[in-house]
Amino acid sequence: MARVVLKNITKTFAGGSHTANTPDTSDASDTSDTPKASNTRPVLSNIDLTVNDGEFMVLVGPSGCGKSTLLRLISGLETLTNGAILVGDRTITHLPPKQRDIAMVFQSYALYPHLSVYDNLAFGLRRTRTPLTQNFTQDLTPNLAQNLILKDPEQPPHSPRRPAWLESMLVGLTRGLSPKLRYQSAAERSIAQRVYTVAKMLQIEDLLSRLPKQLSGGQKQRVALGRAMARNPQVFLMDEPLSNLDAKLRNETRAQIVGLQKKLATTTIYVTHDQTEAMTMGDRIAIMHQGRIQQVAPPLEIYRNPANRFVAAFIGSPPMNFLPVTVRANQLTHAAFSIALPTHWQSAIAPYRDGSTLLLGIRPEHISIGQCPGSFAATVTQIEALGSETFVMAQIVADQPVISQSLAAPVTSLQIRIGADQPIEPGSTLQVSFPTDKIHLFDTVTEAALELR
Ligand code: ATP
């Protein structure tokens, strides 16, 4: 297994034309470390990212932010404009996809429709030039290997050693038969061992003789995962592999992928636009926006300490509330309320104390309800009772009109999350307040979070 290092990666699609390579035709001569002339904006800019050995890294961001392009650059399906990619101690920037030792799983499954599940799993292994180890389980972590020692009664017995020409003729003649009846050469026996091992891991042993059209979406996705796993690559790349599944199956398969990745300890880069997947699957998350990485950190750190307004708004559902406030001394003032900041904010707000505006952020679950010093009125306009919790939309009752200072954020409404049993009526007035240990402050120009020191 291996660490993946992305160094200063930039990608521009020249003239907006399609420059993708296919896995088989990509050529080292196509790649370049020198910027190519283009009149278009880079799709990816200065991407620096290290994914540690065995780590599960999630790339998350809105549609069009460049996630898939980055994954395709790592796999070799696209050529980069600038930068370098390392896997372990190998620089793979110029290598064609086949030589990168990376397996990719796509949203569309990309199974061969005319091949059985067995042959789909075996396909990549038959094409590999490097001989497979006789015992696939030796390549796996010791604990996992022990649980997967093959005792498959259906596997054909090992046949005596025959000349290579005879083996290949017998393989060719019996290829059209079901897997159980085919002649197996020594190479094919190694492949069979891997196929059965992976099928067992993914609990698809019963599906080996079916065609993809005879499988459900979830089963197809497991076969696609199995095909990647059978190759035992140094790195897995997964591009929204769960998007085609319904919500229940997505949850189940999500847990299964995380479990398998932990067992195999294969470095994995997983692309999604779904923040729940990002939060629940990743050891770390890299949040992308407009072709740039905004923050890389473990999920809860990102949730608790977003680096900027984009990250704060993107992670969390419903999203964080944002309100413009004026800073004077240690007071934050809004048309409806005023907050005295504790001393640990002093150095962070020092450059703004002359009456500058900051953006205050507060998550729906951190808004306190009830009369207290500093609380203010908000009128309930909408209630969404989900059973386990309730989301309330409330309009702030301000003494003066609230001016947004051209910030693209709601300034008069708040989303509040309350317990399911808390009684609440539309049109009622709540007293709300923002605990100072739960607020976030952002610069209105750079949108960077103010850091507490
Ligand atoms: P999604 O979540 O919708 O799949 P994404 O974050 O994966 O989006 P990409 O598919 O990487 O985004 O696309 C990033 C940008 O690059 C988009 O603006 C897209 O239109 C553009 N793009 C992607 N592939 C090409 C291409 N071959 N030629 C020109 N532009 C492209």
C-alpha cells in the first residue's frame, strides 16, 4: 500500500475541448510538466494534497468543483497541465493508467454486460502482465487473510502440470463453459482464487455465474468494487460509487465500503458531493470549491472549525446561519441583538474593532431558546417536524432594518434545530440567543474564519 502525494496540480481543458484518454491508449508522451497554452480558466488550481498510507480520503464539493477531474488525473484518464503525482516512492505523473497500480470504481459501475460476474471480476487479472501471487490472501492483512482461507468445494481440483501450449488450448476450448466446468491453467487457478476470495468478502459468491443485467443496482456496485479489489492495487479511486443506489442501500453499502477499506487498509480516495457520505466515511475530508482545496481535516474538525465561510455553509444540514455584525471594542452588534465577546476573542477581532463588519455564523443546533440576558425575539414562520428532531424557521424581529452589506446570506431568518418533544406553534415568538462559545466569525472580504489563539 502507499501514500499518494499531489504536488501543485493544475488542469486546464484547452479551448473547452475534451482531452480525456482511455485507459488503454494513454501515452506517456501526452503528459507534460509545462503549462499548456489555453484561453480558459483552470478547472483545478494549485492542488497540494497528501493522502497517507491506508487512509480513506474523501473529496467533497459542489457539482463542477473539479472532484472527478482530479480523480481522473490520478488514475491517468486525464493528463495534467502542471504538477506531479507520487504513489509511494514512484512518480506516476507520466505513466499510462495500466502502469499506475491504481483501481477505479465509477458511479456507472462500468461492468462488461456480456461477461458473467466471475469474468467481470477476473477480467483485469487476465490482462495483467505481472504474475499473480499464488495465494492472494498472502497479500492481505494477516487478520483478514486468516478469515478468508479458501475452502471452496466448488473449485476444480488442481490439474497436473501441462505444457503451456496445451494449457492455453484447453483454456480457450472451455472458456465458453460455466466457471465450474472450465479448464483452469495455473494462471487461471490463481485468478480463480482471487475471484472467490473477493466474492466471499463482498458476499456475492452466489452471483458469480449471472450476467450484470440479472443483478440489482447494489449487487452491480459490489461487483464493481470486487473488480477493483481483485487487482489488489496500491490505491483505490472511487467516483460517487453510491449515487445510483436508493437511500437504504446507500447507507448499507456505505458501511460495507468503510468496513472493507479498514480491513484491506488500501489507500482510498473517494469522491462525493454528499456531505453525509463525507462526514461518515472519511478519515479526513478535502473540501473543494471552484477547483481549489478549501480545507483538509478530519470530519468533526471541519464541522467544528470550518476554515472559511464556504466550508461552514457546505458542511452541516441545515446549513449554518450567517448574519452581518458590527464590531466595536468587544461588542458585536446587529439590528436585533448585541453580544459581548469573551476575552479569548480579543486578538482575533483586534483589526476589526473600529466599527468594521464581520459575518457571524451559528449552527441551527447551537441557537439557545429561552429568555436570558442578551436574548432577542424571533417569530416562527415554518416548522418541519421530522420525528427525531424539529427544524424551525424564524424571522428575526429587528428594531432597525438589517442591511446585508452585499453578503449573499440570509440576514433576517434563522434556522433553528430543537428537540422533537419541544412544543412550538407557527406564528409564536421565541426568545433566542447565541452562546459565545458556539459562534464563528468570518472576514467579509476574504471569508476566512477568524482564528482563536
Ligand atoms: P460533479 O459532482 O457534477 O460530477 P465535479 O466536481 O466532479 O462535478 P468535474 O466533472 O471534475 O466536476 O468538472 C469540473 C469542471 O471541468 C466543470 O466545469 C466541467 O464542465 C469541466 N470539465 C470536465 N471535463 C471536461 C472536459 N473533458 N472538457 C472540458 N471541460 C471539462
